[in-house]
Amino acid sequence: MTTTTGVLSGKHRRALDSTILDDAVATQDTVTQLIAAIRKVRRSVREAVRVTLSTASDEGGKPVIDWSDTTARDSLVTGLVHDAEAVLAATEQAHLSKEAADAIGLLALVSGQDVEPGEKEGSWRIARKVAKDRVISTVDRDARHGHKSRAVRVDGFKAHLVLEPDTGIVTAALITAANTPDGPTGVGLMAAQSKPDQSVPVEVLADSAYGSGATREALRGHGHLLVIKPMPTHPAVRGGFVRDDFTVDHDARTVTCPAGHLARLSAGGVAKFTPHCRGCPLRPRCSKAAIRSFSVRPHDAELVAAREAWRDEEVRAAYRQQRHRLRIRRAPLLPARPESDRPIRGPFRAGRVEDRSEHSVRLGRKRHRTHS
Ligand code: SF4
């Protein structure tokens, strides 16, 4: 519809954005997940019902124990894992429907993801480390732990959008698990939607979540112009030198440090400033080690160029203005968390790409409601 109505003709800017849809799912702890998964299998596989459970029950609900008592907790987890193993063993020769196979798959997953062997042989306890890509609910298996920031963890889903910032028209959308990274998803969304005009490059506006070298390279490879906030660089010593205080000559494969000393890059992309660091007056700002080791990471030149461009006040001002406009445009659909603490529930489901470029979906005044 955008093509036929021409509503976006002459609009060659797109904004990539994402929002965590937390509270859309009830996160379950390990014990609840194990009990729920065992029940699910016993509801759908006859052979599993014949197993005599030692700890789990078909009525569901968490057993009453003193949760602060480690021995009681570990004993409960051990009992549940043994029940899960017995149920899984009983289903090995069973003829399975798709629903039953799914239930068995889920039980096998939850009985392995959160537990680890205890000190006594045959005992189990809740794992100290959270499994990568952990299933957090047997009710909504696509939901995952995600991060709003380094410190703030949330559970649920993430909405990824491509918007035309002047009009607020969403040209593509996708709901994923909350732990899906923004960069590759944004690249996929930009590639999937129809281009406004093949002869004019699209300017892509995005925050630093889309600022990795791989994402930049992929977007640039599709012929887009990038106005993406760079990811911050971190010094080896607090308040000390960062990557851009060193000069890398990629062709000559050399690095010059802030004190002006030159070192050769190894085949693996590492330069060592032996023997210059000993006695160097700049070392407190450079390295905690006796010798500074400098690594050139993938996409280094791309990232350096992005940070260099970002030093231009005009570029930053234009970015701020567009981001402000974008926040206003997307607010009716996906209000930012600080503005609303209410759960976000809506028609979207995880994994479904909503390519709206052909439907010209304009964000309406009501949340989650779109008008064509
Ligand atoms: S500590 Fe080493 S790498 Fe750092 S500025 Fe001094 S000589 Fe250069």
C-alpha cells in the first residue's frame, strides 16, 4: 500500500528500534518448570502415567519445604530429576503424537538446563550458573531472559521495528525472545522490506545497540547510509587511554601508542610495546600490566570511522532530533518502560515477521492497534 499510495515517496530514512515486552510471560522457577513438564508428559503419553512418582505429583503445585534449607531444596530437586528421568525412560518405546513429542522434548530440556550433579552420587541441585538461552516458562517456551541494560534483567519478548521517522509508519516488525540481539535482527528486517527507491540509498538511524562492526558492515553492504550511535569504548585502566588514542595502520600492520612508539601487529592482530612500556611516564593511564598488549578486533577500521564521524556535533544533533521524533512516533504502539509500568500484551507472536511495507500500517492512537 505504501507503494500504491506513495505515502512514503521521497522518504529515504528508516529508524531501527526495539523494546522489551516484559511481563508478557510468567517466569517459572526450576521446581515449577520440572513439575509442570512432568505433568505435561503424563497427560499426553500413556506409558508415562504408569511411572510411580517419588516427588512430583499430577495435581501440580510446589511441595511445601523450607526453601532456606539447602538440604531440603537439594533433596526436592534430586527427587524431581529422578522422576523426570523415570518418565523420560518410560516413553522411550512409546508411539508419540506431535504434542507428546513436544512435551517430552520440553521435559528433557528443563530437566537438563537448570540442574547440575550434587556432591553425593546420584544427587542433583539447582545449577549455580544460568544456562544460556534458558527456557523460562513451560507455558510460553519462546520467552527468554533479556537485558534492558547491563544491570537490569527482564523476562519475556522483544519487539523489533523499522519505522519511517517523519510519519511514524512501521514498515517492518518482528517479535522475538527477549535475548535476541538487535543488530542482526535489524539487518534482517531492513533486508526483508521493500526499498523505497532503489536509486537512492536509505539512511538508517539507530542507537548503539545496532553499532557493532558486523551490523554496520552488513547494513552498509546493502547500500544503506548509517547514522548509528557508536558503541562506547572502554579503557584498560579506569579513566585511561581508549582504542582511539592508538593509531593503527592496517596496510602496514603497525600500531602507534599514545607515547609515539611503533609496534608491529602479529598475524593474530596483537601488538606488544616491549620494551617501551618500562619506565614510560604514561603507563598508569595505559596498562596495569608491565607491557601493554594491543589487540585489533574485527571491523576495527569501520568502528574507528564511525566514532570519528560521531565527533561531528552536527551529526549528533541531527541524530538527537530524529530520535526524539521517533520516541514520540512510536509511543502509541510501544511505550517506553519508564512511561508506563503496565504489561505490554498484544497481537504479535514471537518469530512472526510483520513486513508492513506493503500494508502501510500507520501507528494509531491506541496501543498495539494498527490502521491500514
Ligand atoms: S605504556 Fe607502553 S604502550 Fe602505553 S603509552 Fe607507554 S610505551 Fe606506549
